[in-house]
Amino acid sequence: MDQKGKVYEIHGTVTGHKGDPLCGARIVVWWQHIRDRKELAAGETSDRGIYYLTYAIPERAPEPLLLVVEAVSKDIDAPLLS
């Protein structure tokens, strides 16, 4: 099934060390290349730590495609990666 050019949605909740929602955390969906990343979508979490982003897979993306979701906040020690 060819997934290129289609629009996808991703959503979730980001919490801190004590389980409290992280407000204003920057969320980025990356297309991971061997040693490089290309940003596909970015946004911030709501007051409740919720994010919702849409992204499209580039037409010429080689398969298999590796996506990385990153959350960055001043309230955590290091970026969270998924």
C-alpha cells in the first residue's frame, strides 16, 4: 500500500515526572534519514498537555519510513522521543 502523499494525524498527551500535563511543550514529527531528520509537522501542547498534528509523507520518501516524535519542554531534563 502506497502511503506517500497522504495526510496522517497524530495526537497524544505529554506529562512530566509527576504525571502533570506539560503545557506549551514543543512537539515535532520528524522523518528520520540515516543521519538527518526532516521536520514534517510541529506544534505545542495545550494547557492539559494535549497535542494534535497532521503531516504528509513526502512523495519521494524511500521505504521503510522511520518517523520520530519529539517533545521538548523547559520542565523536563531531556527531550522525550518516541
